Amino acid sequence: MDLEELKRGDVIRVVAQGITVLGEWSRYAGVEALELRPADASAKPLRVYFYRGPQTRAYYDANGRSPYEGGWRKPVKDAPITSHFNPKRMHPILHKIVAHTGTDFGAAAGTPVGASTYGTISFIGPAGPSGNLVKIQHAGGIETGYAHLSRFAEGLKVGDHVTRLQTIGYVGSTGRSTGPHLHFTAKRDGKFFDAETLNLDGMRVLPPSQRDDFAKVKAKYDALLDSIPAPQPLAAPPTEPASATTESAPPDEGPDEPDEPEPAAAPETPRAAAPEPTPAAPAPQNGNPIYLTDKDLQKLQSTSDDGEVAP
């Protein structure tokens, strides 16, 4: 979960450590447990708990699972992999050795395709053998591609920021394709690499020997989370219609060719002047607000189970 994935109306309840100095509140030190209750009533709430095991210190969900760092996801939920990255694959249509630069996921036409992780749309449009193609630029010089789509998500355009698993299109068989599937590619600094090395949907799971201890920690924090009053839901904001915009690529190139088309840069549009910043909310009396990364928070966590920070 990333903060950029939060939507209007989502409710978060947090159990956090607080540091006191000479009996007075000083600052927050770390998040011990968190609940996310989506505004969408059909979506399941999520709770995570910070667990200090004999060999691990990480956040786990109620089932004792923790996503590996990076959070890359399979773009088609529960879809099987039908073809792997292979620099020397025999092409099923051309009947010659052509590098298979991506990972194929088998799924029915019209199945939603989500962004593997958050990023910015760098290309959207027809791309020859790739058919309808979407590319997303991510941090770390990584760009992912989603080929052979039947259609794109409504309103999606170059420059749009997308969140993890946000629908960007739908499975199809456009371009040079033998049937409905998603051809998923990954590039690092312009060079193809095996997308499966991103550890898609990767999870670490607590071993059975630590499950009983984790259950006690979970029960303690569940009681604290349940005791926090939840605010009333927000009214839904008015929606604005959006129009789809696409960029085209040369009709004779695609992800299974040595050279992939380079999309033209999106034209710049004028932006309105930014509003005057509002003053920050005051800190609690005798305290100073701080902003820490996950690693900083974990360093400040105690090795004890009583929620106190070691001196």
C-alpha cells in the first residue's frame, strides 16, 4: 500500500508510539498498527501490524503476510503465465528465432489490466505488432509495457499519474497475436529485462513457529484499533467527464522487435497558478511534528513488546 493509492473518503485508524520527555509529550516515533477502511463499501478493510519476531521486524497483514519491498504486482489478477521472457524463442507466427522480450499472461478478452505499480503514462496508442500499447514510466529508470490491449481505460492519456493496479486497459488480441493475452514488458534504462525478476506479487510469510506469538500481538492491536471512533463518511464529490487521448507509434514495430518505437513527447499545456499555501496545523503543546521514512520508524521501534522506545 502506498499513500498515493488513497482515495477521497478512505478512513485510516492508527496506533502509534509517542515519546514523552519528563512526563510531557514530545513526538511520535512509529506506527504500531494501522487500519485502512476504503470509501468503497464493497472493498475489504485492511489491517497491518508491526511485528518484532526473533529474526524479523516488519509489517504484516492479518494472515501473517508482508509484501517485499517495491510492491510490484501482476498486471492481470490470478492470470497464469503462458510464455516467459526468452531471448531465443521461436516465434509462433513468424516461425523464426525472435527474442520474446516480455512475459505473457493468459486471460479472456476484456479482462482488466492494471498498472504493475505507480508511475506516469509515457505512451498510449497503436504500436504495430504490439497492437494497442500502454507504457508506464516508474522510479529507478524502469518502464513497463502492456501490449495487445483490446481498448484503453477511458480518459487515460500521456502524462497521467497512475496508482498500483489502477486499470489502464483491457486484455485483447490486437497487433501480431495468436489470441487474447497480455504481453507485459519491463525496461531498465532503455534495455529489456525479465519482468518476473521484479518479484511480482512477492510476499514473505511468517513461519508456523511464530504464528502464536503474532496472534497475541494482533489481538492486542485489534482491541486498540476497535476503540478508535471512526469519522462519518464524506459526501461524494461531483465527477467531471474526461476524453481519451492516444499517441500513435510506427505501424511496423513492437515489443517483439529489436527496436521499439520511441513515442513523441506530449505537448505541454499551460497550468494555472498554484494557490497560496495554507499554514501548517500547530503541533501539540510542548511537541514537535516529525516526518520519518519507514526505515527511520523501524530504527526507533523498541525491541520490547510494551510500545516504549528504548533510551
